[in-house]
Amino acid sequence: MATSLHPLKLYKGRKSVPEASLIIVGEILPTRFWVDKVGSWKSSFGSLRNAKFTISLGEPRDEEFAKDWANAVGRINGAIVHIGGARDEKTRNCIHMENDSTQIRLSTPIFEPLEPGAIVMDEVIQRWQVDAEHQQALNALKRTHKICPLRVFDIDDRPIGVMNMPALMKGALAEVHFSIRHWAIYRPDQPAQHSFSCTLNQICLLKRPPPAVQNPYKTTRTLYHPLLVQETSTADANSSRSHT
């Protein structure tokens, strides 16, 4: 369900424009799911300070929410067409078609600059866990940036910690609060190139993911222990003694 879709104005140049605030209910997909460490960042993206948490949202399995999903996606696409005209290969959009299903890709920055003149470093970034190959890049940010934790709330409204996010989020039905941002880049004698991104604000789980289906072929094998059989003569002797 999408609400409060604010009109966007088109500005010339590389300036961002006012955000469109929406709420949509969908299923958090297990693919393109990066909510810890350095998120979806790769060294080709530039500095680690550009790293983002990223998730993909798909159509919910619940029939009622599925109807709202189609309506919400239609409204978002309508706003995009209204602002940037018909979509083409140059339009960068946060809504994608994959395997005949609509997906929304959402992200939010992991790092944020400290306030000017700040003398206290962020405690969270000091304890933030990354792979060894990224540790040096993280150390370079510890005096200048802070972590912006992903705001995720469980079905009882309690915040979910980073360590528990994958197990609780993948496949869950969730109410996702996000903003749409639009950029228009103008070059001489060329049509404007439009870019739209969806920025995560918070996630509220409505229904936990279904339990994982166990693969019947992946059973626990026990070690083979051969049965120890006594020699015939000994067994017969014991048998005879038992009847005397």
C-alpha cells in the first residue's frame, strides 16, 4: 500500500529534488540482500564511505496485499513517467522486472559524516565488523564518520539487531518506509538523463518468513558400526549353559 506520494519538481543540473515519501508492503527477497558489514559495496564503487545497505522487495504472497502492491507500483511508475517521460534504456530506475515479477531495490547509506567539530567518535563504528580485506578502509573512516544502523522492527515492534536480520528478514512480509529521489543530468544537445533511487527509511515486519523446507536428500549420516558376532562354538556353549 502506497501513501503520501508527493509531487516532484524537475530541477536542471545535478541537484537532487524533493523526496517522495511512500509506504509499501511487500516480501523481502533473499536475493540482493546486504544488511551488514559493507553492504553491497565493491571497491569499484569508490571510497567505502559510499557503501549502502541494500534489499530487494517483491510482490507479497498475501492476496490482499498483492492488490495493494500492484496499485503502489503503478503509482510509482506513473510518477516516474510524469517526471522523466517514457522510460528508456538511459533511465535508471529502482523498479525492475525480473523473471516476470516486479521488484523494488532499496538502499540506504551505511556511513554518515560526523558533525563538524565533533570530539567524540562513534561507538558503533569502532565495533563494526567487516572482513579483513576491508578493515583498513574502515579504520580510515572511524575518525570522520559514524554508522547509520538499518532501522528494522520485529512483529512486536522491537528493534532487530544486525546479527539477527538475515534470519528474520529474508522472506518476511514487511511494511517498508522509503523515499524516492530523482536526478536529471543535462548535457549540451542531449536529452536529460533521469535517475530514480529508492532510499530506505525503516522496515517493520508484519509476518515472519515461513520455515525453511528441509531437503530430504540432505540427511545426517551416522557412522557405520559393524555388529560384533561371537564365534559359533562360544555362542553354542553360552546357549547350553543358559538352559542348564
